[in-house]
Amino acid sequence: MTDWDLRKLRVLRALGEHRTVRATAEALNMTPSAVSQQLAGLSRETGVQLLEAHGRRVRLTDAAHVLLRHGDAVFAELERAEAELEAFARGEAGRVAVGAFATAIPALVVPAAADLRRRWPDLAVRVREAEAAEAYELLAAGEVDLALSLAADAPSPRDATFERTVLLADPLRAALPAHHRLAAAPGLRLADLAEEPWIFGDSGPWRQITEHACAAAGFTPDQAHSAADWSAVLSLVEAGMGVALVPRLAAPAARPGVAVRELRADRPLRHVVAAVRAGAGGRPRLARVLGALQRAAAEHAEGPAQPFSDHEQSEQ
């Protein structure tokens, strides 16, 4: 297969447009002899005669016209390639892998992906469900480009391995059986549920979040049942077997037997954090995905996400 010299092919293309060697040389800022040398070299490479005498001038042969026809197709493909590469450089094309915990996927990642499809159809998000420990392992290994976790599970801000952004302060709500005596009580506080049987997991972030929130309200929750799946938790609540804290971000489906109450007074929160590898935050694609996640988070927030201290991280 011939190794095409695009510079020589451009000279031939210019000759087809300008008709004469002198006009071609002027258009390309070359000397006429340099134009002739380039065309002679292209003729040798292709093995066909490209020019023929026509009076005192030269003109393109039929073989040259065939070569130009294919050359035009090559140049058009190169233009398209350059346009696509520019889109990559601007962060408008490519793929970003996001590792996220379960409740963040429908609430944040899916709306962000839909937002990106509308704005930049060639920028794709690949989603991988992963709890915090796995998500940060995947992030460090380069298998995902961005990780979402709860602040309690995020690396410390002093960890130079990652760059973190707080996306959302997610209020926790109390889930009570619909017939509970406090289900419609005005001004419900978390401390009002101190004597109730509680439902939360045996391990993991949600146990920590529940215990820390209750401790901040002045009591230790009595764990009556262990469940981590939101459907299971709410089924137990609906059956009158205990109470639970549920995040607003999880948006559990309405159940006639469950009263979900805002806790306005003590208002426990959990923080949702996005992290990328240190130094990667300036990559255009990642910046666009992070921006879409921030817009999705703003739909859930009552106010802008605020930075939090290490003390707050340990409590949330």
C-alpha cells in the first residue's frame, strides 16, 4: 500500500483549483520549482502520470482527477476527525465512568446523565454501583473517573490522593408507622423517638449515621431490627415494628402505612461528596460531569452545599 504524503496531495489539489503552477505557488507561499518537485514526487509515489503538457502550460491527467476525487474524500474525513478531536479537547465528547452508591444513582447520576445528553450528546456517562470503599478503590485504580459517597466514607480532605467536592447536604427524615401516636405530632424532634424500637443495618455508613444523629439528639437508639435495603426498612416500619431515619435523597415510594416526617428542630443531615483523582479536576469532561451532578444536587437542596469540617464529617 502506498504511503500517502498529504502535503503533496494538497499541492495537487491546489493546482486543480488554481490551474497554473505559478498561481499554485503563490497560493501556497511556495516557489514554482518547489511545487513542481512536490508534484513530481507524488507522481513517483503513486506510479502514475499526474500532469501532461497543454500548450505552454500543464494540466491534470485523468489519473490525477481520480486521485483528487479520493483525496477530497480523505480530506473530508480528516476534517471530521479534527472536529471530533476538538470536541474531545473541549470535553464535549468521550466517556466518563462514575462509581456511586445506590441512592445517589436515581437521585443524582441519572438526572446528570440526562442533562449531559441534552447538552453534549457525544459525552457519555458509564455508571457503576459501588459503595464507598469499593468506589475509592476503583477511583484510585483508574477504573472509574469520579466517585460519589457519603462524607462519612470519603477520604479526609488532607488526603492528597483525591480532590473532593461537597454536592449536597441531604436532610434525614423520620419514618414512623402511620398509626403511631407521633405520626402527626407538630414539631417532631428526633429526641421524641428516643424510647422507640429502631430499624437500621448492623454495619456500614447508615448504622453510623443513625447512631451519630441519635447521639447528637441525646440518646442511643435501641436497634430492634436489622435491615439495610430501603424497601425492607419501610416494610418493617409499615408493619409497626419500629421507626427509622431515611434520607430525603432516597425518596422512598409513598406507602399508606408509613408517615415520613421532617425533623425541623434538630434536622440531622448527611453530606454527599464527589471525588476525583488529584489533578484530574481540570479535565474538561470531568468538569462537565461534575457540573451536571451539581445541577442535579441543586434540585434536591434547599440551599447551596456548604463545605464541612473534619468534625462535621465524623458526625455525618
